[in-house]
Amino acid sequence: MAKNIVEVACPHRLRATRDAMDVIQGKWRIPIIISLTYGKKRFGEINRDIADISPKMLSQELKALEMNKIVKRTLYDTMPVTTEYSLTPLGSSMNSLLEEILNWGIHFRNEVVGK
């Protein structure tokens, strides 16, 4: 018996969703991405944007986001070397997703946490 399109599409959609969640899951990745939606930033600027993150954790998360082609790291030949982070086109493609997460978060706070 042939599988219908729903049976074929569901596992594919679940794998794609899992892939996306693997890239953005965790406490710090979305805040880092949001910080970079406002433009290129140096490490210290991102660290100041996200008050509770340790420099070690920020470094680890930036490396993971860079490995997944969400963040681009650019080194400048200055003394000392300047490092700048920015979103790649793939990272920037999450802007509408981030906006939806924000909207849902506002709705959630109103419904569950209270105004």
C-alpha cells in the first residue's frame, strides 16, 4: 500500500523542526541572535546586551552559531586584533521567526503571568 502525502511529509517536517531547534535551543542563542539583529557588534557589546551571560558561555555559543552558519565572525588586522560578529543571511532569515516568538511571549505573559 502506498503512503499518503501526510505520512511522508510528517517525518520530514519533524526532522526539519528538530534541526531548527538544535540550532536555536538553549538559554543564550536566541538572545545572542536578537542582539545581532541590531547590527554588527564586538564581543563586549554583545556581552553587555545580555546581562547574565558569562564571557566563556558567550564565546561557546558564538562558536556554535558560527559553526551553524547563523553568525559570521570577522577579524580585523588592528592592534590588538578586532573581532566583530554579525548575522549571516541565514541568520537574518530568522527575523520573522523572532518577531513571532516575541509576539507569542507577550501573549503568554498576558495569559499566564499576568499583566
